[in-house]
Amino acid sequence: MPLHFELVTPAKLVRSEKVHMVVVPGTEGEFGVLEGHAPFMSTIRDGALQVYVTAGGAPEVIQVRGGFAEVGENGLTVLAEHVEG
């Protein structure tokens, strides 16, 4: 089953899609989120968000600065202070 992933900034919704996995640059280290991950929240550091649309594919890399990541019943939401590009 795919993971629902949303990337938002204070200004807008940047992405909302179904993906295989997202690797998040957490302040305590990177962590991967798949569908069914236990709920939690983490602050994120400046770095690369790696979005794997398919299980065997190469990740799409999105540079983010600061913010929070929340995993819940609805999937993964990343609220970034700034998204490059």
C-alpha cells in the first residue's frame, strides 16, 4: 500500500501524493517512513528529503530548511519553513 505524503510550507501546499517511502532529515538523524509507520512527530534539520515514488526507483531529492514532520493515520506530513525551488 502506498504512503500518503504531503509537503507544505507556511505559504502553500507543495506536494500531495501517494509514494512508496520518504526519508526525512530529522534533527536526531534521518528516518524512513513507509505506510503503516507508528505515529510520531520530529523536528527536521536543513537537508534533503528523499521521496521514493516506487520501491525500486531512484529518489527525488527536495531540499528543505527547518520545520516538523508528523506521521499519523493520514500518512506523512512535512511542514518545512522553506523548500528550495
